[in-house]
Amino acid sequence: MRLIIMGPPGAGKGTQARFIAEHFKIPAISTGDIFRANVSEGTELGLEAKRYMDAGEYVPDEVTNLMVRNRIDEPDAVSGFLLDGYPRTLAQVEELDGMIRFTGHRLDAVVCLTVDQDEIVDRLLQRAQVEGRADDTEDVVRRRQEVYLEQTAPLIEVYKKRGIVHEIDGLGEVADVTQRIFSALDVIPES
């Protein structure tokens, strides 16, 4: 099973990614985790990424693509994977298509967690208070939501045209959201 999970910041992607990965016995691959691992290991790509991250800039597609390619080539991802945080651009969609096609497989599904924007803003503001994130103001949180919608909408449309998007209501109890995801994904034949 080769999957992508998408959704706005605070939608619960990381939480659901763990359950999905465990259910299908595949690794949950987060680009944030890949960046941190490469930086901490001092890899050539990690040092390059750190330069951009330290400057507060986006890591360029070429670096991100190579890190993702290296990660999905690892033995634990041979039978499948769940990507969280990648792709983020149309160019990355094309690159991922090439990576998967090269292995003779296909992308099975895109899980898109949908949430009410006001509900998610409240959720993130509560999390900011609990975790002491003073920089997570309502304006900042709402702007992140807008950026997500602007940047991700075109990607979701690409995958919708392929008929592989499963829009899942991301609100409610964690177990209920997980069950909705499993109900949608379990109808997909294994690749």
C-alpha cells in the first residue's frame, strides 16, 4: 500500500498516520522526520537542508525529492509507505510519480482529512496554550490554514482526477476518524 495523507495543520495527520502505518504494516514517512534525521546524521543532504532551515526558508524541491527518494528506497518501504508532508508542490507530485513508477508500483490512495476551519483554529490555539507556543497566535494559525489551502488545493485536484482521493471527516474522536479512514482504505485492492 502506497499512500499520502493530507490535511491542514492541526487536522491530526501525524496521529492518524501512526494508526494507518501500523494497520498496513508500512512506515509512516514524514518529511519533517526525514529532514531532522538527515540533519542529525550530518548527511550531505542534511547539511544542505539545514542551511535553508536555519535561514527560515523552504528546503528546495531537489533536496526534498532526493531525501524522499532515499527514504522510500529503504528496505522497510519496499512493500509500501505512507507519506505525510510530501508532496507539497506540483513538481513534487511529478517527481513522486516517477519514483513510484520506477519501482513498478502505483500510488494507491490519498487520504485527505477535512476539518472545519474555525474548529481547527480553536484546536491549535488550545494546543499552543498547553505546549507554551507563544508564536501560535490566531492570526498565524489562520494564515497557515490559508497557505495550506492555496498550496495544496492544486495537488488534491490532480489526485482527484486520478480517482484516488478519499476525503475523510477529520473531526470527532480519534478512534472514529481512524475507523472512517480504514473503512475507505480497506476497499482498495492490495498492489
